[in-house]
Amino acid sequence: MVLRQSIAYVPQQNQFFHGTLAQNLLFSAPEATEERMIEAAEKAGLLPHIMTLPEGFETRIDEQVMHIFSSGFLQKLNLARAYIRKTNILIMDEPGNTLDQEGDETLRQTIEEFRGKKTVLIVTHRPSLINLADRVLALQGGAMRVFGPKDKVLEMITGGAT
């Protein structure tokens, strides 16, 4: 249980439940203050979008209104839900999947802020995120192809071509 409490997770598929944006954010950290919720939304690049909604964090989401939110908005909500947790480990599965260039830049900045403060594991194909890595694990056919420092692994994978 202690290990699980040390991990925040951003799944590849966004999953939310019926309720408000605030309730969905607080699902992973029920003890979080409003200040932490706002900070997490800011880190995810979500706060400006939420503030344009008539009900802000109290906007309800369900199947009927889910379609009004872009996939990028929902991914940012997914990221904010992980950021609100005070953990030492952050695991992200294709976190930039549906983000536009601005969202990708915000994601990269946030990951840089975590450097030295959290262990961040990212499953991705995006070069912009791979370039943030200290070490890279490349898989092929579900098996480890190579693991090591980013520069050496990328050189092996590309054959020295960049």
C-alpha cells in the first residue's frame, strides 16, 4: 500500500466519472486543497480553459457533455489528476498523445520542473519527450532491445544518424 501511495499514474486512455471537474481532479487526492487543485491545473496547462467555463471547476462532466471537451482538454485533465498527488514516482503512458504543440511544451516544462524531485517514467514515441530522458529503454517485439544513457541508446537505434 505504501508503494502505491508513492505513485501517480497518467494512463493512455482518459477515464473520468460523472461529476464535476473538481471531483474528477480530487479523485486521486481527496485531501488536496483548492490551492493544490489550481496548481495542478496550471501545471497541466488546463487552468485557462477551466476559467473560461461558466461554472469553472464545478462544471459537470458525463456522456452528454463529454463531447464538448477536446481530447487535448481531457488529456490535460488526466495530467492534472496525476500532478495533484504528492508522490515520488510519476508514470505516464503516452501523455502527449492528444496534446497540441502548446500542450506538449507545457508538458515538457512540467517534466523538467520534476527533474531531481521525482522519478518520472514515460512510455512514449514522441521525440520531444524522449529528449527529456536521462536513460532510455527501447523495446522491440515486447522485449528489451537496449537500455542505457539516452545519447548512446539513440545512437544505437538510429545508427548514428540524427
